[in-house]
Amino acid sequence: MVEPLLAIDGLAKQYGHHRVLEGVSFTLEAGETAALIGENGAGKSTLAKVLAGAVRPDDGKICIDGKEVSFATPREALTHGIAFIPQELVYVPNLSVAENIVLGRWPRRAGMTSPAWALRQAASEARRFGFQLPLDRQMMALSLAQQQMVEILKAVARNSRIIVLDEPTAALNSEDSQQLLDLMSGLATSGVGVIYISHRLDEVFRACRTVHVLRNGRLVHSSAVSDTNPKDIIRHMLGRSIDEVIVPKERFDGSTKVLELEDWERSASPPLRRVSLAVYEGEIVGLYGVRGAGAETIAETLGGLHPDVRGRTTVAGHALHALRHPVASRRAGIAYVPADRKSQGLVLTLSVQQSFSLLVMRALSRFGVIAGRQEGATARRLASEVRLRARGLGQMVGELSGGNQQKVLVGSRLASTPNVLVLQEPTRGVDVGARLEIHRLLRQLAKDGTGALLVTSDIEEATILSDRLLILRDGAIVHEIHQPTLSSQAEALHAAGGLD
Amino acid sequence: MNESTLRALLLTGFLVLIIIYFTTRDSAFLSRENGLNILVNASVIGIVSLGQVLTIISGGFDLSVSGTVPLGSVVFAILVNRGWGILPAVGGVLAVGAVCGLVNGLLVAKVNINPLIATLGTLSVTGGIALTIADGLQIPFSDPNAGVLAEQSLFGVNNHVWILIALSIAIFLVLRYTVFGRYLYAVGGNREAARLGGIRVSAVTTGVYVSSAMLASLAGAVLASQLLTGSGTVGTGSALLSIAAVILGGASLAGGVGGVPGTLIGVLILGTLANGMAIISVPAFYQTIATGLVLLLAVGVSQARRLRLGI
């Protein structure tokens, strides 16, 4: 019997007390396209990184062609024939396409190389594998879809026999996605084993032969795609709920709109197509969609990050001229909580008190001098409102746990008593206890009358928190669920994944 | 005990060690007169460093001070020679500094040029203007009484030192108690977070470069009144010295960290070293080597600590 191309047995990985992967085993044949599906945090990325040699597993075996292998570095994984193409592409933007393709494989001849050699080498490889690419252009001038092609060519040119793709179509439109899927089938036909990590069930059912479902670090389902159906897959993905108290929703019956978007359009990628929605006072509206579907784009635009978006915006009855800049957004009464608290939301070197007051300095100062007592009082009020756990208001934010940092971030946005709160990933990387407290906080805010627009990639959170859940796909709102419950998750995933 | 207090203590200890060393080599080192001497000489770089620490806290730095200081000295000399009173002359000097700072601010904040390149460019321009105005020569004060600030003293301490002390207190208060100061730490600590929070990062950046250039220009005027001459060739080492003092004092080149007390100790350490070496007759070029080594040692130790603590 022929040994499988790749066999994983009992792979496990733990970070502190958190078991990210446990007992994961599956096989991959040459020429097989296997989909790897799972919710955020299920362990997909970690598994991919283990295969890529970027992360060492704590336990388990990896066998290629029946022989056990282990990788200390990504380079070793590459030598063994495994290529990993991450979601955030890694390339050298200022070098040419050809140079990127031959990166790391320059000839060892007196340490000299030449652009002409790179061009020739890349051209011959592109011809051999049937890729059409502008080899002499700078990498950064290419579209995202083309850049991905380059990455894939890079992988095949190294004679990689296993290619792992992490959400490659997340930011692509349907045309480019189809092109990518066709490329993938082409690879499979030539004997390469492809592992396709994705949220997009429609693509999985169209282009993959096998499907593996990860949930909470365990492989809960492996089968041929033809032996299963989307409903079953979703059920495996979600499984039994985490036993967590669900914060009850109040029946809201507000009639004042705090936020209204009318006919928002964006041509740049990711696009928006005639998006219109309203948020009422006291309501939490959830936006859910795969990455690139437009949910996070809407939130970012409300934060002032995409001045190229066209359309009408009204906040608390005032029509906005334009949302060109975060300053304009703040002035309009929009409080924006960005997705990444460490890089976008918090200044980690400031203290808790300083962070709470940062966005409302004008109100807490006279003639440019900070009113210390007022600042302290504001900070104390916000700290208790978000139930912050810190050694004191003077503690540096960078020292707090993820959950408490997130509380500081949200609290800092509440300081200005905004008209509407726009939140992205409010509980990303936050422990269960803090997550619950943040959910409680948001519902309390809703009860007190603040409207909120919530963008999250956590479908469970979306159904727990939203009074109305809007599903986006390819830049447009395709579905709306009123008063969603936990069991609405399947419906939401369906709509987001493009299955009818 | 937190990190910055520990650092301040270590630096002061280091300063004490230097003082002890030089005193053992030449007892004339440890005298009130020499001490005041050190302070007076340090006041010029001290003033420049106060501006530099502002820019470094905000995440940038200002190399152009090496051109603004001589420019300030030349402008001061010219204005004083034209009969302007001290105060109006200082006003003129500050105005010139403000213009230089505005250019820096616009280049960095609006045109988005890296501070290294932007201030390197303005350095050449301001330095060049200083030399041009002075025709490459010195501009001696026609009336030695114009250097009156340098001669006068209050309670036996030279006026220039009082200027440094007053400015230090002012900058300290700005950093700790004003909105502008808070914004400096925010922009330096995480520019993107500051921007997304609705802070006008361009305005803050421009303000910081204007402040730095005004202080550098003022330092030039102080230097001119010490030398009784304005010249395009003095103060050209201000950038490296002030950056060294600020980093020695605990600021981080990445931004978001730093303060006045540390900067002043850094200035004192460098000033004491220079003075001590002169007293024991170390040739001038050894002094430059020693200054560089001290900076590398201090920063190295500090970085090693940071790495170990995982900061």
C-alpha cells in the first residue's frame, strides 16, 4: 500500500493552560484537496503553523511518505516539501515579482546574483507551471490576487508537495476567488496535496475533496465532502455551546435613530455595495460576515479610516459632511473601538487613568492644563463601570491582562458619552470571565439608551449580543435576523457562507 | 521601586562615581567654582536637550538643532549689535526658531518625511544660513554689555543657569500637567492609537518641532552671550550631544518614554565628564571617545535590563 503523502498523528500544542490543539490526526494523499474548517480559536492557524515549521508541537508525529519528520524552522519545513501561504502574505514589496519568486534560492556562485538571472529563472518556472504573471513589475504594484499567485508559484517552484493555504480568498472578489480555486484544482491534478483553510463553505463544497472540522483544538469530523452537507458541517463546527451564562436581552422599543447609513458605496477592495442600515437608541446591531465581506469595513469607515467611502451618514439626527478622519468621527459623537487593542487602540505605556481620559482631554482641562481631580474622578467612574481589575489607576496599561486591557479600551471610548458605539471584535483574545463582563457592560449600555454597532468574527457573540444581526457577503447586506438566539448561528453562517 | 526611579538612582550614582574619580585625580575639580562652571557650560546643551526630549518622547527626534543653535547665536549677535534690547533680541531669536520648527513640523507631519531625513535636511539649511549671514566669520558683540546675561548672577549662580532651571521646571510641568504633554506621550507611545482616538497627531507633531527649534535657537543666544560672539561654527555638535543626554536620561528612541529629571542628569553627566577631562588635561579627541563610550555603556545596560524584563 502506498503511504499517504502526509500523516499527522496525535498533534498537540499548549500555551500555558490553554490547549490549542489536542490529539489531532489525519492523512493527506497526493493530489488531494482537504479543507480545514473551524471557528476562530479552534486551532486552525496553530495547526497550519505547526505544519509550516513555525511552531513546535508539544506532542504528536508528522510523517511524510511514511517517514517521521520534525521541523525546527520554517526553512526545514520547506526543504521537506511543505509550503505555507499565510493569510497576511509575506513578501518583499520593493523587489520585483521575479526576485520574490526566487527568494532564498539564489545560486551560490561567489555570492553574486543578477536581476537578469532572477527573471530568466522565474520565467521558466512560470512557463513550466502555467502561470501568467508580470515578472518584472514591483511586487507591491500587483493586486492582492496576483500577489497570491506569486506566492503559490513560489511554493510550487520549490517542488513543494504539500501546500497549506490560509483563507486565501478572504479578501478576494468572486472572480479572483474562482481563479484561485481553479489553480488549486490544477495543483491537485499535478499531484500536490493541498490543505485549504477557509470559512467559506461554498468554496469548500465546490473545490475540495475532503473536509476536516476542528473545534476547540480537537478534530471532530473528517470525511469526504461528498459524504456530508453544509448543515452537518456547521453542526460539527459549533457543537455544544460553551457552558457560559448568556446575558439576557431586554426587549427594546426605541424609535429614535442614533445612526443611519444610506447607500454606502466603496469601489476599493474590500468593496461595499449600496449598504444601508440604521441603529436605534438602546439597540445593539450586529454585523457578521467573512473577512472582506464588508463588516469590518463599515466599522472602520465609521471610525474615520476610509475617506473614500461614498454615501450618507446621519448621527443622532445630524447629517455628516464626511467621515474623512478619526477626528471627524469623534466630533460626530461616534465612539470607535478598533479591532486590535494593542496596535490600534491603546497606548501601552500610559497608565490606566491616563488611558481613560485620553479621548476627552479637552473636557478635563482648562486652558490646556489638565484638571487632575476631575481626571481622577472620571477614571474612577469608568473603572468601576467596566469593572476593571488593576492594581491601581496608575498602573501601566501594558501590564494588564488582555481582558482588562479591553475594558480600558472600551471605557476610554465611553468617557465622551457618545451617541453611538462602534465596536470591532470586543472580546478578541479575552478570557471567558472578562468576556462575560464586557457583554454585560454592552447590554447595560444598551439598556441605558446608547446604541451600538457591533462587528465580530465570533458568530456566537454576534447572536448573544445583537438585537438585530445583519449578515454581509461580498460587500452587501444579504440577510437580517431579528432577536437572534444561539440557534440562529446556523442560519447566520449559512447566509455568510453563500449557501442557499 | 519602579523602573524609572531605579534608573534615576543608578544615573545619579554614576554621576557621583565620575565626580569622585575626577576629584581623586585633581582636587581642584571638587570646588564650588568648578561646579558652577560645569553648570554654566551645561546650560546651553541643557536647553537644547529640553527641546530634544520633547521630540523624542513624541517618537521622533530633531537633528536640525545643530544648525538652529548657531543660527540663534548669529541672529542674537546681529540684533544686539543693531541696538535691540536683550528682550526684543531674544524675541527675534525665538521667532527665527519658530519658523525653523514650523518647517520641520510640516515636513514630518504633512509631507510625511521620516524625522531623520527631514531634520537632517533642515540642519543643513539652517546651519548654512547661519554661516551665510555671518559671512563665515564671527560676529562679535560690539557692546560687551550685551553679554550682560552671562555676567550677571542671582545669589551667586549665573543667570544662564537660572534660565535652564526655569525652563526645566516649565517643560516638566508641561509634560506632566498639560494636555499637550499628555498627547506627546500618547503619540510617541502609539501613533496609530492616538490617531484613531481622534487626537490631531499632525498638530501635536508640528508643535513639538516648533518647541524644539525655539529652545535650540534660544540656546544659541545663550551661547552667544557666553562667548560674546555669534558664530555659524559653534554649537554644531548639539544634536548628538542632546540626543545622547536624553537617551542617557532614560528616554526611548521608540517614543512614549522619557522626562525632564532623567534628561537633566544625562546633561550633567556629559557636562561633568567634559569638564573633568579638561581639568586633568585629557586631549580633546579623547573626550569625544569617552563621551561616546559612556553613552553606549549606559544605553547598553539599560537595554539589557529591558530585554531581561521582557519590556
